[in-house]
Amino acid sequence: MSSPRVTMADVARRCGVSPMTVSYCYNRPDRVAPETLRRVREVAAELGYHGPDPTARSLRRRHNGALGVVLGEHLAYAFEDPQARRFLAGVAEVCRERGVGLNLIPTTGAEQDGERVRSAAVDGYIVWTTVDTDPVLEVVTGLGKPVAIHGGPAVPGAELVTIDNRASARDLAARTFAGARRPAVLSLPFDRDREPRLETGPVAEAVPFPVTRERLLGVYDHCREAGLDPRGLPVAVVARNDRYEAEAMADALFDVRADAVVAMSDQLAFAVLDAARRRGLSVPADIAVAGWDDDPDAGREGLTTIAQSLFDQGRACALIALGDGAPRREPGWAATVRASTR
Amino acid sequence: MSSPRVTMADVARRCGVSPMTVSYCYNRPDRVAPETLRRVREVAAELGYHGPDPTARSLRRRHNGALGVVLGEHLAYAFEDPQARRFLAGVAEVCRERGVGLNLIPTTGAEQDGERVRSAAVDGYIVWTTVDTDPVLEVVTGLGKPVAIHGGPAVPGAELVTIDNRASARDLAARTFAGARRPAVLSLPFDRDREPRLETGPVAEAVPFPVTRERLLGVYDHCREAGLDPRGLPVAVVARNDRYEAEAMADALFDVRADAVVAMSDQLAFAVLDAARRRGLSVPADIAVAGWDDDPDAGREGLTTIAQSLFDQGRACALIALGDGAPRREPGWAATVRASTR
DNA sequence: CTGAAAGCGCTTACAG
DNA sequence: CTGAAAGCGCTTACAG
């Protein structure tokens, strides 16, 4: 299977030309005499030379033609999450357009995360889903390569791509809590521990996942404006953004008699709808619910939700990580109002 | 953001040691005097040196510490498909264990596919979902690097990882078609065109996607044994392995009065169940149906299915692509019989 | 249209 | 415990 490596020099020697002429045959075929080109290609095929070694080329050219996506979770999780998939699809589209590779770098808070990030042969990084204190952030921003961070946190040396989660949460809470007596939140994980639990008015500022934190802050903003004390707000926290896994925490909210739930994603909102269905409750009369992302299923389920394009945000992150210096503006969001809120 | 690059030589000079001593500090810290190690680290931090350049290291060591996954479809599709996700999760697990990177290389039959595969800085390849005639197969097997192909085709220079799709299809058809008067197949795509259509007894040997072909052959095997003429068998072909997109083709089978459907994946089987539900038909009395993969939802839906572990197959492919020479045996499958067949 | 030369940044087996 | 030297395979601006 692995034959002795054939190099450009071998081809050159056999052709009686210099290595650089062979190099030109691959990189600037237009600058080479047609006959030379033909001979070189012929000899290359004969010798089993498959073109310039990508690593040597990268070293010489000082760029890798690849982009690294740092995933703040197990790869399997990233693939399970519908929004992560949309985001990654957007990244991949840009990679295709620009002919660059896509390197996945899952991290889990382990010791070697930094080393794995550092030693990836990439020209720029995208960071998806991380916590404020992630040591990987310092590593990735210290490499002298462009970095895009999705969702947060904002750190020096990286460009942030995110909607205004706080403002969208405030908007959504206003719609969802209208006419409710017992509002509640079904929250994405607070931190990497991913411990499912039911809290009451947790301190939002202390939540390490930026997206979760901002959305919680936005909900609290609304509460204060509406004269509700956030300190009494039931907040159920799930371990994962998964419709079925979230059922237990949705149940927990029904157990405390919630009649309006801001869920931090459509998946979590679906879990609330599922739980309501099982209990024979009607939506939104008995329970109002809303989510984020306007998932394809949200239409089918009649779910009110904050629409945003994770795909476009993936594209934006990829362009940043590729060093595209175009001026950018904050991604937009809009409430899509359906039948799940009053 | 991008400071002038600091090299190992810079650190060495500033420390008054040779570059190789600095190299040893990163690669064999145990062989360096503690005081030297401390100084080198101090100076490195001071200068903003972040450790050996990965590309230069790869060139010198002659391996990349990364593995390429060639996807025979758009990246977004790969992420949408539950089985692709399981497979990739298995690949990723091995990558984590071995500390190697994971390179995604989507291909779509375009001209530049070969070049993109060839120029990936990886030590081995995994090929997921391709057709017999894919030119990428020749490229990837000619590189002198280990190659694992999932599903098929079997080609020289690559190791094949797949269940015996034909045998499993024969088994499943026997279970599903028992007692039926109008058996039918809901098929995965035949080729990259991914044209949805309804055929009657198509020539199985001519189907370019190996998995589809083998499963169709297996169904035909059963038909012949049961005295059914495969040439009369309705075979609806979907464009994508997607539950909702497949509804139209599921409907097409109901329109030709099918009362037993071998669906080539659980997703497609779910589409049949959905269609039956919409028509108020009962399963399996009015329509028997079965699929492949034993998706987590298959239990919920009471679906008879061929169970196989795509996760383990992902692991196996990764080990092959990493050059692990352990002897391998064909992955196993087993029919999980539930209420959807008679 | 083609070549001589320098160098991308590192690692390794060996000697001391 | 540390260093001199060779070399991984290629590309580039320049000269001819």
C-alpha cells in the first residue's frame, strides 16, 4: 500500500528538468511550454507522483488552506444539535467556495485541549459553544491567526458573531409571559457540568455559558419591567439541547404549575409541548411557550420563536476565520409569532 | 492580531542554547536540564512563542496527526442524516483517543474533488457514501495512505467496512413480505442524481450506490425464493434519507396499493408509518413496514429493523485509516422484530 | 520559457 | 545533558 514516496525532485530528474519547472507544471501550467508540461505529466504518472506534498507546500506558502472549528463539546453532541448543524453547514459552504479544508477540533475541558487546538494545521479558528473561562480561548487568540467566536464570550483578539441574545430574550419573555400568572424558564445548560436541575431565580451574571447568560438576563429585564421579581422565577436547566432528554425538566416546570415558559431553544420548547400534550393541557390557554431558532419543526408545531440564521452566522464566522476583512454587522433576529403564545 | 512569527530559532538565540534544545523542551522535556527547561519556557512566553509550528513538524516527522473523512455529499446532508452522525461520532471517538485531528472533505462529484482530497494534510482516509464510479476512489487509493471505505464499493488499495447488506435485506424482506399480496420497496437514492421516482423492478446490478444496490439485490433474492417475480416489484426511490422529504414517495407506494414495504432506512420507514397514519391505515394489518439501523425512534414507533452499529463501524474505519493493522471481521447485523411487521 | 539558490520551521540519530 | 548538521518537500522572486 505505501510505496516509497516519490518527490518532485524525482520527477524533475527523470524528465531532465529542474524541480521548479515541475512545480510550475502544477502551480502555473500556463507558464510552461506545452511539450514540457506533457512530458512532466507523463513521467509523473509513470512514477506514481500525485502532485506536490500538501504539507511541504503549506510550510513553504505559509498557509494551510484549512480552517479549524473548535467545538466546546463532544463531536457527537455537535452533530445531534440541529442548530449546530445549520451553523456548520454555513461554515462548510464557505469552505467549499474558497476551496479550503474544514478541521473539527472537539474539546471537553480536558488538559490536552489547548495542545490539540494549537497543533491543528489551520489558518484560522471558529469557536462554537464555550464558556467564559475556557483556557482554550487564550490559546486560540494568542496564535496570531484570525479567530471568530460564536455566541460569546467577547474576548480581545477575536471577532464575536452573535445576535443580541439579551434583547431577543426580553422581547420573547414579553410575548410569552403576557397574561401568565406563573412564568418560568426552561434553560440551556449553565456550564460544562451540564447538571439538570430546577432553580429559582438563579444569579444570571454567574452563568458561564454566554448565550444562556444573556438570554436569562433578557428574561430578567422583562420581569423587572413587568413588575415581576426575577428572584422568584422557576428556571429549569437541562443537561443537553435535546427534545426527549428535556422532558424531565419540562415536567418539573409543570409540577411547579408554570403557565408560561420561555424555552431557550425550539428543542426545549418542543419538550414543553410534548409534556403539555401528555397531560392533556391546551396551548397557549393552559401553557404558553416559545423558543429560539425557528427550527423547521417550529412551523408544524405552531411555535412562537426567535428566528435567526445560524447558517448565515456560520458563513460569517468562516469568512472571519479566513481573514476576510470585510466590515460586518451584528446578525439579525426577529420574533416569529405563532399559536403557542397568547 | 498577526504579529511577526516567532520561531524556535528565535527562542534558542535569546536563550543562548541551540534550536534543538528548544525542540527537546517541547518533545522530550525529560531529557533537558530542569533549569534549561525553565529558562526556555520563560523566554518562549516572553517572546510569544507558542510551541513548534504544526506544519513544519508534520513535514519533518512525515505524518500529519490527522485523518480525512471524504463525504460523498454536501456537508449539510451528512449532518442531517442520523446514521452519518452516529458513524462520524465513532470516528471522532477514535480521533480523540489517539489525539489526531479530524478533517472533513465533502465532495459532490465536482471537478476539483480529487484535488481537494489529494491536498488534505492527513495520514489516512475514510470514505463515506460514494458510488462505484467515483473518480475520487482512484485518487484516494493511489496516495500510499491507508483508506477505509464504508458501505462500498470494494476497491483494491482500500479496506471495506460494511455489514452484509444483501443478506440482511433478504432476511428483512422475508419478514416484511410474509403474508403480503403487494410488496414494495422504498429505496435510498440510486446515484448522485438523487432523482425521486417510482420504478418497477429496476435492474439492481445497475445501481451505482453500493449499499442501495446490495439491499435491492437482497430483496430480489428473497422474492425469487418466495416465488415472486422481482420484475414486478414497485420500487420508490427517494432523493434523500429524510423522513419528511420521503413522504411523497411513501404516498406513491400507497397509490399502487402496497401492503408491505421494505424501506432502506428507518427514516424512510417512518415516512411510511406517517403516511399510513394520515390515511388511517393500521400497521401491520393494512401495511407492514421495516427499515434499517434501529434508530432511537424505532423503539418508540414499534418498527422492525435491521440493527447495526454505525458508531462501531466509524471506529473501525478510523482505526484502519490510522494504519492500525489489527485483523478485522465484518460488522454484525441482527433483525430487531417489533410490531410493524406481521 | 527555464533554472540556481535560498529558505519555510522544525526533528532526529549521533556524537560528545 | 547539549549541539552540529542534514534534510523533510516544496515555492518564489529573480535572472537569464
